[in-house]
Amino acid sequence: MDTTAIKNILEAALLAAGEPLSEERLSGLFNETERPARGQLREALQQLRDDYTSRSLELREVASGWRIQVRQEFAPWVARLWEERAPRYSRALLETLALIAYRQPITRAEIEEIRGVTIASSIMKTLQEREWIHIVGHREVPGRPALYATTREFLDYFNLRGLEELPALAELPAQDAAHPELDLAEMLPAQQVEAAADADSASIDSGNVD
């Protein structure tokens, strides 16, 4: 089977899936007699990514695999297809998430010490409900506080293949290094980024997430 045919099959599967597909799952689309070698599969994916270069869609590789998605700059228009507003994230939530991402594994008390304020329980609950963070162990100190780290779902949501793709704090201006949530905000669609500058006390009922 030639690369063009492989590329078309991969495109059809990625459009239909609605979720990232690993190269193993993509390879499983083919029977044994027609299954492309790993190198040929990746070549077809690279060609497909190039095909989308000047279009409103893009092929992205994230932690869970490959997916076809709308480019971020078109999100404001596409979002109008749904009546329900996209979640809006407060500065407090993004700062908490960023500290976990950059300093994991980390305890809640350590996050509070760095931020200088108490973390609202709703923030940790929201991050866990969205499956962006999870408990990976306990610090061996009195009370054995839980250690938090980010998840594969976090990487997928922010279009990352791994934590190494997060901007290095050493490369950021001093004020950004102190508040790394600014970098996560840049990865969110525009209608969600705006809320990052809102007051930390935004409520879920009003469409904002602490």
C-alpha cells in the first residue's frame, strides 16, 4: 500500500475518533498483509501534518497520540456552535496547576507556601475532576500529606507530548517565573484565557472555575 493510501486511511480514522490515537492503534487499523512499517506510518503522519499547514485544522501529536483539531485561532468562531460556555479558569487555578506541573510531585502545603495564600478546596477538586492532576504518593513527614502530579490528560489538553515541552522557567522574565500560570494561559483558547486575568474568587455558578 502506498503512502497516499495510508495517509487517507489515517486521516479518516483520526477525524472519526474524536480523541488522540496512538501509533499502535493506528497501525491496528491495517490487517497483517497491508500493515505499514513504523517508519512508513510516521512518514504518512508527517505528510498529513504538512497537508494541514495552511488550513484551519492541524494534526498534533500529544501525550496520548495523534489527533486532528481546530487551530486555536479559530476557536472563538467554532465555540459558537455550542450554547454551553467553555469553562473559564481563574488566575488562582492556573497558578496552582502551573506550580504542580513545574514542581511535581508537590504537596498542597508546599503550593500554599509558594503562593503565599491558602488554596481553595474547590481549586484542587476542579483540577482532579478534570483529571489534570492526581495523587502519586505521600510525603514521608508527619501527617503524610498527598503528593500531586499532572496527568496524561493534562498533557493532551495543553497540546503537549511531555513535560519537557513546558517553557523552561529559567528562560522566562522574572515576573513570569514567579507566576508560571501565564504560560499555561497562552495555551488556552481565547475565551478561556480572558478569565485568567479575572479575580481569583470567580465562581463556578457564573461560568468561571476557581
